[in-house]
Amino acid sequence: PQALKRMYKACLKYPSWKEQHEPGFKPWLYPEQSRLPPPPLSELSLQHAESLENIDESGVSEGRDERGDGSDEDN
């Protein structure tokens, strides 16, 4: 829960931050703006859904996360 609160606060500040940091730079919308080199096509392979590993999550509980103390309060 605390991570979500921090992410929420960061998201609220994003529009003003983006306005000051390359507002027209949106490589997720305009791939030609990407600064990364494209991957070589020879290194890519096509995967079909049948070949992907099936993950059985039936034994996973949907209880609270055991890593934290379960508190929603900010410190």
C-alpha cells in the first residue's frame, strides 16, 4: 500500500515534470523518436502460445503479503 501511495503522488506530479522535460518526446507513441538501436531481426524468434510454459497458480493463496506488517499507515 505504501508503494502505491508513493506512485500515486509521483503520477500527480508527472504532467508538470513532463512539461519541463521534452514534452514532445513520446517514443511509446512515435517509435521513430526512440534513441535505442533496434534489435537485429536475426536474433528474434516467433513464439506461439502453445510453446509457452503453463504456470499453475492454483496453490497460491490470495491472502495478505507476508513481507510487510500489513499496515496501511505512512510512517
